[in-house]
Amino acid sequence: MRKLSVGTIVVLLLGLCVTPAQAQDTPQAEVFGGYSFLRVNPGGSSSGENVPGGWHASVAGNFNRWFGLAGDFSGHYKSIGGINTNAHLFTFGPRFTARTNETFQPFAHVQVGGARLGAGFGGFGVSDTSFAAVAGGGVDVKISDRVAWRAGQFDYVLTRFGGSEQHNFSFSTGVVFRLGSR
């Protein structure tokens, strides 16, 4: 009976040690910032325009190891024929993360929100805001317990400007800061 008691105690102690270690793998929040590339498809046409200069930021709160809510924000800028153009996206929705591997953590998300396009020349400008939906995902690569590199985030971006749908694509990469632990 004594061996069973010692064995039981060892198993319980190991279980108590493993549970906090698993909890530390899941941050309470994640903050991302980095570079973004946008491929726009105006008016749903087959030809598109590359908008290589942009930024992307997001904030996510994690409720457990695999589910969280994220807000994504991005801005893209390009001069076309002397007219300065910009596109901004602001979306919100669920994020699903597979935290089965300590180094690589793939995620997927579906978000809705808005998009704002602007164009200006010589102090005069016009802008329009529309519905936006984003579906995609990516993978974060662990650098340390609190920092990761978003090796790539690939998103399909649907917008509705001018009464027609635009089917766009974005790519982002940058640094993820992991705050707190669950």
C-alpha cells in the first residue's frame, strides 16, 4: 500500500507541475505590429494593383488555449499618377490557434468590419467607407516566452465599394508580443 501512496503522490505532484506549464503557453493577450502588402482588385476586375507600402497591427485576447477575439487594423499607401491613395482596414472577430507545438503556432480567423479608401491631390481629397470581411490565417514562430515572429499572415479581404465587390489579398509579417498567461 505504501508504494501505491508514494506513486500516487508522485503522479499528483507531476500533474500539478504540468498544469501551470501548459497554462504559461497561452498568453492572455497578444499584440502584433508589422509590415503589410495589399493586392487590390478594383471593381472585381481580373487585373489588380499592388500596394506594397503598409502597416498592420492587431490586439487579441485569448479565452483559452485555442479561442480568442482579435481586432485587426491596417493601412496601405501608394501614389498612382500623382494622386496619393490610401486604404485602411479595421476588422474584428474570432481567432482559432493550434497551440499543439511550442515553436510553431498556426492560427485562423474570420473577421468583419470596415474599409476606408482615400485619394488626394494638392490638399483636396475624397474618401469612402464600406463593409469589409477578412478570412485567413498564418503562423507565429516562438522566439522567447514573450516574443514571437509572425512568419506570415495571409488574408482574403472582401470589400464593397461603388456598388461592387472587390476580392483582395493581403500578406503581413512582424513581431508578436505575448502578455500575461492563462
